[in-house]
Amino acid sequence: MDMECHYALVAQQLDGFTAKRQRQLLEYCQSYSAIFEADPSDYPTEAQPVIAGLQAHYREHSWQRKLDHSQQRLERCGAQVIPITSSDYPILLNQTDGAPPILYVRGNSDNLHLPQIAVVGSRRVTRGGETNALEWSEFLARHGFVITSGLARGVDGLAHEGALKAQGKTIAVMGTGIDVVYPRAHNRLAEQIVSQGGTLVTEFEPGAEPRPSHFPRRNRIISGLSLGVLVVEAAIRSGSLITARLALEQNRDVFAIPGSIHNPQSRGCHHLIKQGAHLVECAGDIVGELHSALGSLQPIEGLQPLERLDGHATANTALPPNVSIDSDERRLLEAIGFDPVDMDALARDGQFSSVDLFRLLVSLELKGLVENQHGAYQRLR
């Protein structure tokens, strides 16, 4: 570990030397090494007593025990440290207000410098949301984007899985220490991210446990690293909306997938669209919007082709492989649509008896073409 990283770690152990104060002092000193080694008289009068005090604290070695403990945990999990003064610190994040003074990183740190799209959304995701999170993330990863998310249940985890399925890159921004995975159910996913060339990153010290206050702070890193933020599903009171607001403040693009007006998990996306977010109907819309940011990156080999319908790129709407339906099932499937509809509404047009309607709905559900949510049916893409 070089001295700049050493001093950056020491700075995190000193009482009262907050992230905000570190950023302010670095405007004068430009490096942690200068803070702890330079003659205080080399700097403006207002900074001199602060620098002298920090150097006195350093000489006391009151930080040594905490630092040793932190370094041991970093070594055990194979993590590295990237201070904000390093050329390895991601440029986009560095340009945001409140950028973390230090990042703890496991995996491939080069991913932090590649074009990223953040994919976020509800922890209580619907079946349709699950499909979108997986398939859109896979598509975007195949087109050269690193998929960045928060390792949470629901949309976050599915976004990481979609990128991994595409053999692409993904970054998980954690609300815990680099050696503490939350939720624990995602331990395997976190290890898979690292083993497949992805990245885990956090601003919290090794060993930090999950706290409610950590996750809004984490969200500014998710958006700050990314060129844009895609919200798949979100309730009107949602951490995903915090991420979207932070993205707008950071001058990032925000994309939202619209959904049924009857789905509470779509209301957050509809709110964002009303506020000016890009309404996107397919992942190709995002690639088109951010294409220039990808430069010369080429799609990953094996990308599924797109069809053109009404001038818009859309995922192939053919039936899944090895799924066949008869003429009655097809007729009913076309009648159901993508908004929830109950059996009474489907029975009103008289195409099917109640017995046949029930039989056909069960068959379509077993084939994965429709889902039943509390007695209302809707198509799955």
C-alpha cells in the first residue's frame, strides 16, 4: 500500500475529520500526503491550524489500532483502497457534490471507468418487473454498458443477474463495509460478481453493518458513477426515486419504464415521467439515447436481434422456445392484454364459457404466458 492510501485510511480514523472537512482541506492540499507531511506554513492562514492539528494527531498514533483492524479486514477479503486523490478514482463520481473521499473496492476496478447505466427499482417486484429487470440489464450489458446497482433484493439483484447472464460487467454499490454483504441471501451473488470480472464498491469502512442511513448515501454513488439511471419499478415512496432525484441533481439522464395504472409499483415510474424522465418502452431506447457515450464499444457477441415495429425497437414478441399454444389459447392471450383483467371482464364478450375460460387461463399461466395477481390476469412479455 502506498503512502497516499495509508494517509487516506488514517484520515478515516480521526475523530472530527469528516468527509466534508476532508474534501474542503484537499482543495488546499491536493493530497492526503500533503496534509500529513507538508509544512502548515505553506498553506493559507485559515488552513494552517487545521493541518497542524491533524499532523499532531497523526504523531500520537491514536489511530493505529483501528487502522490495523481495518487493514486486516481488507486483506482477508482481497479489497483495495482508492482515495479521491488517486487517478484510479472514477471521474464521473469525482465531479459530483459530496463524492466519497475514499472507496473500498473488490474485483475489477477498471469497471469504474467504463460507461455505466444504473438499474434500480422496487424490492417487491412484480413478475413483469422481474422480466424487465433481467432482460433489459442483459440487453444493455450486451451492448457495452456496465450495469450498476445496489445488491438489494428485487430489481437490484435481478439487474446484476441479467448482466452476468450476458457475460457482461456489473458493479454492486454496497450500503455496508466491503466485507459485509447485505442481504446475506446475496452472498453467492456477490461472489459471482467478483469471479466473473465485476466489482463490489462501498464508501463504508470494513466491518460496517447495514444501517437505514447508509442506503440513501449509497444511492448517490450509484447515480454518480453512471451516465444514466433506469427505474424499472418503484412505489411512490421508494429509495429508487431518491436515486433518480440524485441523478437529476448530478445532471444524469433518468429513464423510467411505464406500467399499468393499477399497479402500485408503477406509480413511482409514472411520477418520474411526469417530472420529465425519459419514457422508455424497450432497452434499445436507452442505447439510442446514450449511444455516443459508448464510443467504439461493440455489442457483445451473441446479442439477440431486434424487430422494428411502428418505428420503435422492441424485443422479439414471439412465444418462448418450446412453448406452443392452440387457437383458443392464442385468441384468449390476445384478448387479455398487459393490464390486469378479471375473469368477469373476459367472460363478457361471450367467446368462451366460464368452464373453458378457467381451463384456458390455467393452461396459459402454467406455460408462463400470463400471471394471476389476486384474481386479475395479465400477459407477460
